[in-house]
Amino acid sequence: MIKTRFTELVGVEHPIVQGGMQWVGRAELVAAVANAGALGFITALTQPTPDDLTREIARCRGLTDKPFGVNLTILPSIKPPPHAEYRQAIIESGIKIVETAGNKPQEHVTEFKRHGVVVVHKCTSVRHALSAERMGVDAISIDGFECAGHPGEDDTPGLILIPVAADKVKIPLIASGGFGDGRGLVAALALGAEGINMGTRFMCTKEAPRSSPWRKKARPSSRSVNSSPGPAARWSTRRATPTKASGRQARCKG
Ligand SMILES: Cc1cc2nc3c(=O)[nH]c(=O)nc-3n(C[C@H](O)[C@H](O)[C@H](O)COP(=O)(O)O)c2cc1C
């Protein structure tokens, strides 16, 4: 067991996080991650409505009694989803840990903090990390250019971004992008992070929903959340990038 300020903050055994993943972050995967002693996030916007999110949270509670959280992704969009209503569903469901990602989370951070929710903000640059710290978030998840999802606009790889962020940010910081096994975790800790966040590695587990458009593109895997990663986790993260696959969302994670 590796104890860090991050594991203490969110109350999990291992400094490992399964970040929000559109179409992938559903109850079965999140509960499997939680039962393995790490922190999983249900992806709010995968649920068609805030009421569906409430039901998904309840479903997850039926599968684990360990802590888990919800990811709320706030991206610029011509027709934005009702973020405030999803936020309300999260708060009313009694969720105590949230991962925010995307533009200007202030309004959400203020509301979550008012209700005693721990906020982990995921971003791709030191300036956004510092800005989120000033907004009052509890931890930062810093995503290098290697990450799947939205790699931001600065294109800074983790080997450069993580130590610089660790030097500047005072609250707990976890490293994200391209991590897939224990070697990566040790490297992240050496770079000054207090844990890692993984997406692709978890997408390639048997607990991830096979129906997701991204999961279908991954090599079939019989590996579970608990097993060592093997070839599936080395599958290119770039090919899992929703931006490239769908082009629906803007390429930024402010
Ligand atoms: C299929 C897929 C969908 C994702 N969707 C989201 C999302 O909706 N919101 C978000 O904050 N991050 C999203 N991510 C990013 C992950 O939470 C995580 O930050 C990223 O995958 C880390 O990089 P890695 O895949 O190299 O481990 C997604 C990642 C994947 C693989």
C-alpha cells in the first residue's frame, strides 16, 4: 500500500484513479476499480439525463461499498448539456468526490465545496492547475499530451509537465497520460506526483463496457481491473481519443 496526501484526501488504499471516460465510465467499471482499492469516476455526461445519472450512482452503490466519484466534464459546446442539473444530481446523490475537467470550473467548484464535496480538477497546463488551485479545488490531475481524451492545446508531455506542476502546485497532484502499470506509478511518484490517473488502461479491462465505441476499437482483453496490464494497456492511447473519433467535442481541457 502506498499512502500519499491524495489517498488520505479521497480515502482509498492505492494512489490510482480511473478518470472519467465518455461511454466507458459506467457503474460496473467504477465499482470494480473501487473494490480493487482505487478511485473510479462515473462519467456524468454518459448518462442521457441527470435522472439517469442518479440511477447510475445508485446502481454503483449496489456494486460496491467503497468510495467512488463522478466526473463532470465542462466543454464548450453549441448546445451545452445542463451541467448545473447534472451537478445537482451529483450533490443530491450524496457523492463526496468529483472530478471536473474542462473550461472554467469556478461555478461548479463553488457549489461542490458548499456541499462538502472534494473536487479533483483535471487540466493540461500549469497555469490552469494554479488557477484551479486558486478557485479552491482540493487536488489537481495533470494530463500530459500523451493522454487520451482531450489533451489540451499546449502539447506538453508528462515528463516535462508533471515535475514543473509538482513544483508549483501546493495541493495534492496526480499525474495522468500514458500510465499503464506499476512502473509508471513509481515514475510519477519520483516526478513529484502523489498518484496516477489512467484512462486507456481501464478502458481495456473486461469490466469496461464492450458496447462503448472506444472499447470496440481496443484489442479484446480478458484482463481485469486487478490484473497486470499486458499488451492491451499498451494499445495506443491516441486511437482512443474521442476528439479524433467523433470530432464532436472541442480539443481543450482548460
Ligand atoms: C475513451 C475515453 C474517453 C474519455 N472521456 C473523457 C471525458 O469524458 N472526460 C474527461 O474528463 N476525460 C476523459 N478521458 C480522459 C481520461 O479520464 C484520462 O484523463 C486519460 O485517459 C488519461 O490518459 P491515458 O488514457 O493515457 O491513461 C477519456 C479517455 C478515454 C480513453
